[in-house]
Amino acid sequence: MTLSVFDAPGDLPAIITRDRTLAFADCARALPPPARAIIATPSIDTILAVYAALAAGTPLTLVHAKLPAAEQARQLDAGELSADTAFVLYTSGSTGRAKGVMLSRAAIVAAAGASAAGLGWRDDDRWLSCLPMAHSGGLSIVVRCLLARKPVVLHDADFDAAVVLELARSRRATLLSLVPTQLAALAGAPPPPALRAVIVGGAAASPKLVADAISRAWPILPSYGLTETFGQIATARVPGGLPVVLPGVEIIARETLCVRGPMLATGYLGGAAIAPELVTADLGSVDPDGTVHVTGRRDDVIVTGGEKVQPLDVEAALCATPGVLGACAFAVADERWGAVVGAAIAVDHNFALTDAHARWHTALANHARPRRLAIVAQLPLLASGKLDRLAIAALPTEPVVYASGDETSTRISPGAVK
């Protein structure tokens, strides 16, 4: 991979923040010595470190700035890497210990090409980055824009919905990538006028969240991707649609979804190879036209009394409840049933517990109804902005009561909910 982009015209802006514009020519002059590993922050310095590593052919490990010091130290020590490695990125660790993923230079170029084939590039495109640079969602924006010679609009601080909206408006961003929790914080406002596509991925967004954003004219394109594919490999073609496999990608539904394509990572640090086929933990199906249906994760399935429950189905029902801002379903050990469905919900003043119970009783099968419930002001998040499912499952819960005759019903007192 040859990065000749640094000979682009000097008046083409490469990085735009709230108070600074750095042209490609200035970026080339400001490149630091290539580093082997960095603590990645939402900053111009991090982007310049990425440029420098790519230009020098030096493998770069990027570690999230908000991780505990001990975990940062573990991740920074990637060891010796092959010369064709571009980046080492760590998975979010939402369901276990984060794994280091080795992405080759050819893989990141292929991933950028697949994205471009799906979305296209327009002359006025500017991609706003407000996702962590230590994860594929944020870093892939930098690589896509670098290869296409398009500006990056950088939110150079912790995520702030008001600042992101103003930055998108004032800097005329046309593309934006978000995780569902960020979309929930933004979509109550009108979309910035220049936006032509908002890529939502990193986790499943509830149908209600997407529908509400679409009703406010946000151009939401749900996507599917992984760290191991350096971002999106399936993206909706129309606002609110289901993800469709991008050109050059093959997704096969076996016991779980399996992925083939040139954007696949080489392997895990100290572990198994990934290419030529990634066997994911994601459950779902693929239509003949390439439409991808993700129904959950194999390791998240709740087995209660011999019945299997997909947390995504429960979460969709909970999120459709008035006053529920977000939801996460998980297994809670139970002597009689082996496990029951537990849930944590973030709510606002519109939430009514009794009405919610009645709605869930109607919307969900008996075995899929939450039997243990935590009600909080905000669900715990990982540094990546995704739900911290391990922390959420550890929240204290109270038992839930439904209609009489529901044999697994127990009682919850509204006064006990904090």
C-alpha cells in the first residue's frame, strides 16, 4: 500500500476541528516519528500518528485512553508484528476480555474500498468522526478519508451531543458514524442539513430508536461490521433499511454468520488465524439479495426452562415502551428454571411501571418476559460507547409481577425502584 496522498493540493483540508483546519500539506510537514503503540485520543495528534505509521510502513497498536492503566499496559505490549500489519486494534470486550486483532495494510484498503463501493464519494463529502480512534468505527473513518482525499471533521473531545450537532452544522459534515447510544442522544434534534448518511453500527439499534430518528428526517443507514473486518461489511441502501452485504464481501449463514473477504484481519494476537474465513458469534440469516438479518449472539442466548430467548427480541420490546430510553437483557440464574430473563432499563419521566408490565405481558411470550428488573438513569457503557453488558448484568435487580396465572410471576414494589 503506497500512501501518496501527502502530495495532495495544499488547500484541501485533511482534518477539521471546532477551531482548527489542517491541510494535507501541513499534515505531511507535521508528521511525528512513527510509533509502535499509542494511547489513542480524539485528537489531531492521534490522526497524525496514524498517518505517520502508514507512511512509514510501521505497524501501530492503538489503545483506548479511558481503559484502566493495567489494561492499557497489557494492550500496548503487542510484541513483534509482521511487516504487513497496519494496525492492532482490540475488541470492545463487551462480553469478555478484549482481544487484539491484527489488520494488514491490504485489509484496511479493502475495507475502505468496500465502504466506498456501498456509499460512494461525493465532491463535497466530509466525514464527522466522534467514535474512539482505538476502535475500528473511528479509525476506519480516518483511513477511508485519507485514501479518498476527503476531509475528516473531528470531534476532539469526549462525546457531547450538542457539540457534535453544532460541529456537523458549522463544518457541513455529510457523513457521520454513530453507535446506538450516541444516536439516542442526538436524534431528538433535527439533523444537520448537509448530512446525507448516518452509519449506525457497533451494536444493534432498537427498531424504535431507528424509526424515531427516521421520523425526524435523520438519514439512518444501519450497518453490520466487526473489528475483524475493520468496520462495516453490510450497510443499508435506504434510510431505515436492513444492512446489505457490501461489494467484495461474502456473508454465509451456518450455525452463526461467517465472513469471507479481503478486508478480514490476519489473526488474533497470540491466537488463531482469522483469514480466510471469520466464524462470528452472531446469529442470523442472509437473503438471496444480500440482506443481512442479525438476530443475536450465540453467547448471549438465554435458556430458560428449555426455551431459548434472544436478548435483542426482549430489548426491542422494552425499548418500544413509553419512557424507556435504553434496555439490555441478560440471564439471571434461577433454581427452578436454570435461568430467567433479567433486564436493565434506562427511563425518563414518561415511564410508568404498571403500564410497562401490562405492555410486556402482551408483547412477549411467557418465557421471554423479564423476571428480574433494574431501573436506572443511565445504562453502563464501555469506553467504545457500547453497552457494558457484563456490568449491566451485575446490577442489582428486583423481581417482576405480571398478570395472575403467570406461573413464574413474582412481585416488584414500585417504591423499591431507584
